[in-house]
Amino acid sequence: MHAAEELIDAATRIAREIADNAAPVSAAIARQLLWRMQGADHPMVAHQIESFGLNLRGVSADGREGFASFLEKRPADFPDRVTTDLPDIFATFPAPAFDPTTLEDPR
């Protein structure tokens, strides 16, 4: 818990820690999950997609580097790049059905 006057500084420290220590591809997947799963029909949908993403990241070059850097007690140098190595974790899951008859007229 943080006092109101300390909140921005605390949030900035946490964001800096994530930026400095998280694999960029993993952080990008986390952001995608946060944004895209807000309207999921059920929490299990988000859980399934997140589990799939975690499995992919665990066997990635970043996963191997993260594990090695932990064992060797050194900072990680993650090789995967968001621009070339970001998996589409949503592709294997069906898109929700779209029913245009449920749309309301904005007028």
C-alpha cells in the first residue's frame, strides 16, 4: 500500500523494473492479454490463452536465456524481438461469434 503522494514514484519504479528485467516478447504478450481479454465471455478463456502463451515462452530462446541467466546469477540478455518473434497466441483459439442483429442503433 502506498500513500497518495508516493503512488506515482512507486508505479514508476515497478514499471522500470519490468522494463529492465522482463523479456520484451513476454511483456508484449502480457499487454495483449490485458487488453484483448477484458471482454472475454469467461475467465477460463483468458486462462487457456495465457497458459498457451506461457508454454510457448517457456520453450523459446528467451525462456532458455532466462533460465540460464538465473542459474548463472547474471542479468538476462533476451534474444527474441517483438518485431520478429512475437507469437500470435490468439490464432489457435476461435474468435467469438459475431451476431450483427444484436447491435443497437446509436440514434
